[in-house]
Amino acid sequence: MTNPVNESAFPFTGAGTEGMKLRDYFAAKSIPIVPKQTAYNMKPKESHEEYVSRRAYEMADAMMKARAS
């Protein structure tokens, strides 16, 4: 069985290269639903972009875990 983190969402790009990883796809799709930043949720010196990216990948990881069970 392949590592689900390395699984491709779009395995063929048509250009002979590897497609987007499923984890990256899930993260990209979750960006619109990432909650707005709050001082409570953000790490010290974390920008809004860093916060959204971190939360998107946390959500993607949760989706990967749910998918595996």
C-alpha cells in the first residue's frame, strides 16, 4: 500500500510529470473554510498567510486520517 501522504490527486499531468499530491489538494480546497485568524489561534509572530497555510494543512491531515479509516 502506498503512503497516503504521497498519493496523487491527479496522477497524470499530460506532461510526463507527477501530478498534485492529494494532501496538497485537500489543503487547497480547505483554505476558504479556514476560520479567520484570532490571537488565540495564531502562533507568536505568525502572519495571516502562515496561519491560513498551517490551518489548511492541519485540516488536510485530518481529511487524510479520516480517509484512511
